[in-house]
Amino acid sequence: MEWPEVTVLVCTYNRVKELTETLQLLAERLDYPNLKWLICDDASPDGYVTKLKKLPIVKKLEAKVVSTDQNSGWGANVNNGLVHVTTDYIFFTEDDKRIGRDLDLRLGIALMETKPDVGMVRYKGTAGSHTVFHQFQTDVRGVIPDYQDGSYGLPGYMTYLQLDSGSPTLHLYSHGPHLKHRRFHEFYGAYPEGLKLGQTEENFAHIVKEGMKHPGAPGVTILPDWVVPYFEDFGQSYQGSEWDK
């Protein structure tokens, strides 16, 4: 199979050190043969974009850097990044998420290639929330002929957990690291703009949770190995600060 391109979209604001570490670890631990790299910045001060373009890791990855015209907040920044994505698949993360183990993106791609009703694979796990999910299997032999799902099911069949809109937790959608197909945003729309960071996530989580109830809504899933989150937040939070947009 010729694997489809995946754009690694990393949103950032004024965090050169954290972004550098995030990119370096992703470059080492993302297992996928066809990656493009895109960094979206929210008009950081002091020539930030110029600094980014000079970073060795940015040059090595041949990452494209785009920026908003003015500091407009998380929603506007990521929406601007999504506008510049030309691939069907997107792996998204923020600039301060340290990945703790290897991540084979082929598994998430195989799931969404064989199950078009799936729109997102979460890599933040359930994050300790009380989440209701349904366990399914899909035949991925046409995508990964020698696939073996550990101790789950038959060879060639991938087990996945589809989140239920009736889960007590609101945050079935999360800004945490995830892989998605463009059909996800085509259905649920762009991120709300003009809100603070936490409000943006909460607002969009409401949209996704309600939208999931409708026929044809792209589902949100977790692979069994990723029920426990393996991304660590290591940057200082902007929530409640002067940069909280």
C-alpha cells in the first residue's frame, strides 16, 4: 500500500524551547513513512517566526511555518493552520507535549481507511475521565497484511474503542494529541474563535458531543494500547495568564 500523506500540525505561541523538544521527540518517535510538517504560530512577539525558521530541527524536517496576522487566540491560530493543510490526514499536537514512547501512525490510518465512520483517534487516552465506549474490530489486512493486534482478536483484525456520546464526561473531544481525517472538521466545523483557551476546548467539546448523536457523525476512538496517555504536558500553562487567548 502507498501510505497517504499525514501533516503533523503543531500549534505554538512564544515557546522556542518547548517547541524544539516537542519536535525532536516527535521526529524520533512517530513511525510513519510519509509525513509533512506544519507549524502554526499565533503572531508571537520578538521575531518568533524568524527564530523558528532558523531552528535546526525545523530545517531538518523541512517544516512550513505559518502565522496569524495578529495574536488572536488558540482557535484562530489552529484554524489558520488547518487552512494550510493539504492532506486528508492530520496529526495534531500543541508545542508542549512530550511523547513518551514510539507511536505507529499506520495503525490509526489503517483504522480510518477501513472504517470511514471514524474521524479521530485520540492519543491522550481517557485522561482519567469516566468514559463509555464500545469495543469493535475491523479487518485491516488490506492495509497492513501482517497485522497482529497483540492479545486481541484474530490476526488481521484491529480492536478499537469508539467513544459514546452518552459518556458522563464532556471531553470526548480533547485538544490533546490526536490523529484525524479531514472529514472530522468538515462535519463538526472549525474551532470557535475569540474565546480563552479552556473555553475554546469546552465549547468545541460540546459541539462534538452533541454532533456525535447524529447519523453520519465521524466517531472519536481510542486504540487499546492508548487508553493510558503517553504524552506529558511540560510547558507552563497559559490559562489564566495574560497570554490566555
